[in-house]
Amino acid sequence: MQSLPSWVQLLALALCVCQMCALQPRPRSDDDDYDFSAENEDSFTPQPLRPPPWQEAPQPQEARVQVPGVGDIVGVRGYKAISGRPINAFLGVRYAQVGAGLGRFQQARATSFQGRVDATTASPNCAQFPELQRLQAAEARGENVDDCLTLNIYAPEGARDLPVLVFVHGEMLFDGGAEEAQPDYVLENDIVLVSINYRLAPFGFLSALSDQLPGNVALSDIHLALEWLQRNLPHFGGNSGKVTLVGQAGGATLVHALSLSGRATNLFQQLILQSGTALNPYLIDERPLETLATFARLARCQYAGRSLAPLYDCLSRLPTSQVVSAFEQLLQQNEARGLSFLGGFKLVVGDPLGYLPEHPAALAAKAANSSVPMIVGAAKDASAFILSRFYDQIQRVQSQNVSDFINVVLRHTAPPSQHKAWLDWARREIFSQEHDRTASAHSVSQGLLELSNMILYRAPVIYSIRLSHKKSPVYLYTFDYRGEHHRFGHLDNPLPFGVDASLSDDSVYLFPYPPEASRLNPVDKSLSRALVTMWVNFAVTGIPNQNSGVWPKATSEYGPFLRFTNSRQSMLELDPHFGDGLYAPNLYGQYFNATNSTTTATAATTTTTTTTTTTRRPYVYNPYVNRQPNPYPYNYNATTTTSTTTTTTRRPMYAYNPYANWQPNRQPGQAQPFPRRPTDPAYERAQEIRRQQVIREQQEREQRIREQREREQQQQEEQQRREEEEREQRRVQEQREQEAQRELEQRYQMQREKQQREQQQREQLAREQQEVLEQQQREQEAREQWERNRERTEVHRSPQEELEQRQREWERQQREREREQTINPDEPDDRELEEREQQEREEQQRLQILHEQRLQYEQRQREQQQREQEQREQLAREQQEQQEQQQREQEQREQEEREQQEREEQQREEMARGYQPYEPEQQESSRRPYPSYEDYVRRDEEEEPLDFEPEIDESSNRNYSEEQEREQQQREQLYREQQEREREQQEQEREQQERERQSQNPNEDEEDQQDRRQPYQTYEEYLRANEEAEAAAAAAQESEPEPEPEPEPERENDPSAYESYDDYIRAQQERQEAEERERAVQEGWEHSRPEYPGYRQFVSNHHSSPQHAKQLRRQQRPNL
């Protein structure tokens, strides 16, 4: 085939190149951005013609990334073209998996291998109430609305080892998403952008401080995302060793809290905190359990307080949309009540996950040495967003005292423990004394905005870097620029004045979001480019601006800092004091050492043709009431004075303006001609006057500097004196606390010793009781052993008898052998000798055995005597205890008798009213003791005068008779019971005696045994039976020959003479009864006792009776 000419080929190639250039997007030019004008905006722009089908742009191509352990991630190649280069996007990449049910409120788990991952479309935001309808529709379709832990990654085509910006969206932590971070502005530079989705509101922060509902789950989500990025960033062209976290508002609070926790060490290297820190009181829930109770009530879940199992079960079954709806109700109902009643979207201290074991201020003080370089700042009027939500309450205050207005702000911005400190600070630093009498919502609104700014944004920044700025570079800034768009410009502003930059307005110039704020005018674009450049420079080099003096790092917690302003001459201005001349109160003195913090700032003094001194505070009027409409106002007074007597003198503008002498298209090599000066006398005089003026100004400046130094020296001395006083006070307080601690420890020690003594006493008592029980058990065993030994000695013969029996047996055997020898004399002598030796050996063995038995018998006798001695001692102790018991009973009976006498005396006094006393004393001497109670009663009735009938009340007689009958019945009942017990005891004793006698005399006739077992109803029968038995025994002895008398030991006092120890005790009792009977016969009242089964019982009952019968009758008789 013939080839085409070369010119034809060149022509075809040129046409193809032209067509490709026509299809290529036109890159953005800086000059085009700045050439924008109003005339061009209104001019007619024709619509381009639709290209033919063969010239249409191709469909987006896929960008594939192989990630080990994750899978094949398929993104969008050429997602956008920025600065003439394509940007690849990987959207909705899942980094963790949320559990179902109660797992929605718990820590997520890292994802495993996913195979092919579709990253071409962004995933929905995490559950939030502004998207409640979307959640309900998705749940109706059966979708998993909780699977939202995803990343969006934007990287230039061919990126390799680029620094990484990781954006964490924020606002109030109950809305927002990763879609807020778009790459249009940031990826004009060589950098990789990542945005994170994390769980919001109750799913990220609701806490019961338990493993089932831990709280701070959002921090764990961000932590998991950073771990995923640390492993996989190199596959997307990022450098995992140069990661900068960027947090906006609530996102900055989370990022800062994660850095303070120390859990994410080495996962990022730098921080950028935009209008938020972990010390923001608006995002710390100090009462998470009360929040949980309120949320449970709104979600209609049972909350018992102690047992949370029903609540866990209810939350696990609730659909996600209902949980979000319950949180929306909580926010709407409790927001007006104040900060303490608002929760469910805040950090909690002491979470079981361990991210905030202490208050963030304590962590900031401890983590100062391990801090990382950071950019931190806030929008000028960041709190206007929050102030506008409760400004209606300020307008309803009916008072002229500024304190009432301040309290409304404090109720919504500060915890109750800090109200007093902030109230005193505001009255001293912001408002004047005149506001105590003439305050109104209109006149103090600007000051209230300044107060809320300091509480929520400025003071937390100051506290956060108080120590860390000495260890790591910190760059402070405030964003005062008021551009064409607000981040929340769609919301109405109820404040009576316009505000400058509000919350998250700086984010508008970093990312084109929301869509209505994505079209920036040329001035806004200029600021956006400057802001993005410094943020990217910080991510790349750690220094936001390389030009010396433009943005130096902070040398104290107050500055210097960079201010983004609306000034046309200079948008970037350097200011020395982050608090605008106001020093934050020391709220966290227990965590930070006050001596390490900077409490004064050196005023900046510059030489200018004019010197301006202005005092901004206190606010006396509202400068924004008659404000002229200006889209880019510049109304910030540059000079400030503190609340003390120090006055700061400065020029109207800031110290350094790097853009003041900037001229476009300036040739760097052109030299400026040196101006020639005339030599006329007038010029010389003018120069001399100018020199004199310069000298005077120099002297004035030196004088002011000396005065300033003197004031500073005085302030330092005063500060040192106060510090010395505080140290002394702390030392005294510590001494008091130590003394109190010692006293407390002494009391605890005394209490412990007392408890130990009581424990030892209880143990000693227990041991004694155990010993008593063991002693009783040993005595019982000894008694039983004694009985068994006695039976054995009765059954077996004594060793002496055994020896005699063996002797007789041996003699009998000897006689038999002699008899046999006489019968057989011819047997050999050897056998006889052997038999004799055998017999001798046997005899020796028998003697040895008998000797051992004798020793054993003697040992048993000694043991028996020892046991009997112990039994006697035990018996003596029991008798002593019995006597003590009887004495106590006697005292009790006497006490009862005295009480009875008192009651009877009282009754007699009441009954004797109206009667004459009657005492028959003349009859008392004629009465003598009677042999029985019946004789006494009969004789007493005979001696009573028959004609005497006392007139007494029938009711008293009836009561007296009833009482007497009851007492008589009680005595008879006690007598019968006692008699029954005595009978049973006697029967048991007799049966025991019969068994012993039968064991000793088995051949005794049956008649004697029957006589011995016969029970006796009275003591006289028992005596008669004993006399008859003794007479029969005497007659039997007389009929038998008298044996030789042998000396016997006294039977009465020798326990070994009795068969058992119980027999010895019984014999002693009988002997005592016989002695008492004889004494009673001698005294003449032996026959007056009733028939008792035992004489001892009679004596006991007689002496234990409450009164003698005669005396008792006299006491019971009413007085006449």
C-alpha cells in the first residue's frame, strides 16, 4: 500500500491536536480571577453549542489501587481537574464496621479483607436528625443506615509520598459529614486530602460509663481511621509520616482530645485547630448519667438507675431513626434550660475506653512535654452562633443590673462551678459600674458577645497552650475577615448588630462548602489562596509562613498571633495579645502552675508621626447600632489597654505589613535614584528642628520605656509577693491537711485496734467456750471410762487373786509331777531337769506378766483418782454457779416483792380514802408459830372479829378474790409440775440403781428387786422402808457368825467407797437432807410442811415463797 505524503500526515496530526485542545478544560488563571468586574457579570454570555456525539467527553475512568489486607479499591480517575491536572477520588472507603443492636453505641471493629471495593460514590452521612426522613426511607427499604464509617480520599494523578491533610468535620457534633471537605482549593498544591465520617450525637457520645454504653465512641472511630490511613496511605500517594489533622469547631475538639489522650501517638505529626479545643465547656458533659436518664425517658425506655439491663435491651431494639428522633426531642426541650441540661453529643470524662481518664485540662498539663506543633485559633465572633440561639432569653430579662444579663449567658456557656469566677471577671474587665444601674439588652449585647467568645473559644485556647507552647511550636491566629458568605449564612441573626467572622467562617475559604458559598469574589479568593497556602506550608514544612516576622510562633499563651482582617491595605496583621488586652481568669489552677504562665504582655511601641492611645473597654455604647452598610467593614480598633492601669500605645495599624509595598510587575533589578537635598539655611534649620524633635521623641520614648519597666517591675514584685503569700497559704493549708490526715489516720488506727481487741475478745470467748465444751466432753468420757473400768474390775479378779490362783495352780501341778515321779522312778534325770527348767522359765514369765498387770492396775487407780478429783472440782464449780444463780433469783424475787408491796400499798391508799385504819396489834403477840399453813389460816379466821364487816367496794373485793385465786392456782400448778419432775428424776435414779445392783448381784431374788424398785410417794414411806430393810439386814447378820473386823475408810467422805460417782453425790445429798430434817424437828415445824417427794424441795419451796402466810394475808387485807 502506498503511504500518504508526509505533509498529509502532519496535517492530520495537527487536526487531532486541535480537537484534543478544544476538549481539554481550560485551566484557571490567576489573572482571570482578579479581572472579575461587575460589568462582565451582567454581560451576555452565549451558550456553547452541544458537541457532536463523536466529540463528547469520555465517561470517567476507573482508578484502581491494590491495598493489601483490604482489597482492590476502585475509585474515580479524573474526578476533577484542578490547576490543569486530574484529581483521583476514592469515595466511601470503609475503614471500620459498626455492630448491630447495642453495638451501634460501642466501639467499632476494624474491617477485614473486602475484595473489590466500589469507591466511586460517596457514602451517606452518619445518622443525624437533619436527615431523619432519609433515615426512615432507608430503613423502610431495609438498608443498613449505621454502616457509615467511611473515608473520602483525594489525590493528584501520579501522586507519590505527598504530605496528607486529614479533615475532621465538626460544628456541634450532632450533624455534618465528610462531604464538607472538597478538594477544589487545597489540591491546587501537591498534597493528599482525606475526610472522615464518624458517628454523631447519641451513637458517638451517649454514655452510662459502662462497657455496654461507654461514650466517646467518636474518638475511637477517628482513632481507627488514623490507624487505617497509617497502614494504607502510601498506596494512594500519601506519606504516612507527614500527617496533619485539621479539625473544625467540634471536630477540632475531638482532634485535640485524641492528641491529649496519648492513644494516637505517631498516627499524626501536626494539628490545626480551627475554633475548637478539648477544653471548650460547651462540649464536655459533666452529668452523663442524668443525660442518659433524660434520653431514656424520651426514647420510652425503662431506666431504673441501678440495673441498666432493661435500658440496654430497649436501646438495642430501637430503630436508628427513633434514636435520632429522641435526641432531637432532647435538644429541643433542654436547650433553653441551659448547658447543664444539654447532652448526648459531648465528651465524657472517665469513659471505659480510656480516652479521657481525667478532665482535658489535667491532660493538657500532663501532655505538655509530648505535644505536637499546631496552629490554633478561632473566628472573631465564633460564639455568635450559640448566642443567637438563646438571645430571646436575654431580651426577656426585666432588670437594669448587668449581672442578670451575664447570668443568662453563663447558664448557656459555662459549667455551674465556674459561674462565680466568670461573673466577677466580666463585671471587672468588660462592663463598667454604670451598667449595674442602666443595663439593657441593647446596650450590653456587644459585651455579652465578647464574654461568650472568651468563655467558649479564646480562654480554652489560652489554657490549652499555656505549657505546650514552651515545648512545641504553636502558631496563634484569629479570623476577623467578614467576606461575602457565612458558613451559616442561611440562618437568621437575631442579634441587634452585625457580626464579623462567625463560627466555621474560616472553613468557607478552605473548602467550597456549602454549595451556595462556593463562588467566591476576587477579594475572597485572594484571602482563600493565602489561607490555603499557609495551611499547606504548615503541613509540608511545619511553618505556615516562611517570611520572617509575618507569623512568628507564640512566645506565651497570649501571642503574638496573626489576625486575618478586612483591611484593604493589609489582610494579615500581627497582634501581641490573643485576648485583645483581656487576661483569662485562672480556672484550672489545680492543673497548671500559675508561675509558669505569662500574666503580662509587653506593649508594642513604634515610632510614628502621631501617637494614638485608645481605650476599648469597658463598653459604654454599642458601636454597631448606626453601622453603615459595607460588605467588607473594617471596624477593629488596633490599640488596646488592659483592665489594669497599664496603657498600651501603638500605631493605628499593626507592626508588620508584608504586602504594604507590594507592586505588581515590579522589576527586581531596577534601582531607585537617591534624592538630592538642598543646602540652604532654611533646610538646615528645618533639619535641626526635626533632629531636636526626634531627640525629644526619643527621650519621651525612653521615659515611657523606663516608666513601663518600673510598672512592670512593680507588677512583678507585686506578683512575687502574691505568689509568696499564696505559697505560704498553700504551705499552711498543706500543714493543716497533713495534721487532719494524721488525726484521721490515728482515729482509723484506734478504730482498727479496737476492732482487733474486740475480735480477740470474741476469739478468746469462743476458745473458752470451746474449752468448756471439750472439758465437759472429757469429763463425760472419763466418767464412762470409769464405769467401764469398774465393770472390768468386777468381772475380772484382782492381780493378787490372779497371783494366788496361779500359785495354787503351780502347786497342784508340782504335786502331780511328784506323784508321777513316784509312780515312774526309772525315767532319766535329764528329762526331769529339762522339765524343771521349763517350769522355772514359765514361772518367771507369769511373774513378769503379773508384775506388769499390777503396774497397769496401779496406773488405772491413779488415773481414776485424778478424774475423781477433777469431777469434784467441776462439781464444786457447778455448785458455786448454782448458788450464784439462786442468789440472783432471790434478788429478783425480792425486787418483785418490793414492787408488789408498792403496788399493794398504792391500792390500799386509794381504797382507804374515807375509812379509819385498823391494826389489831393486841392480837399479834398472842399468836405463835403454827405447825401447818392450814392451822394458821383456821386460827386466823377464828381470831378475826365476827361483828366486823368493813364496808368496801364490791369491785375491790372481787378483784382481790380473783387475784388471790389466780395466785393460788399458779402455786398449785408450780407445785404439781415440780412434783412430777421430782418423781421422774427419782424413778430414773431407782432404775439406774437397780441396773447396777443387778449387774453386781445377778442371783438376788426377784422379791428384793421388786421391793427395791418400789416407788415411795412420801419421804416418811421412804424412811420406813429403809428402817425395815436395815432391821432385816441386822437380823441376817446376827444369824451369821461375825467376821473379823477390818479397818475401813470413812465411807461418807471417800468417793472410792461407792460403786459410782453418782452414788457418792446421792449419798451426800441424803446426808444433808437428814441433817436438815433433824434441824427441822428441833425447830418444831417439821410436821407443817406439805407432802413433798423430797425434803430439800420442801425447804426450797418454803424459803422461796414471797411472804409468810400471815404476813401475806395481812398485806392483802384492805386498810379500814
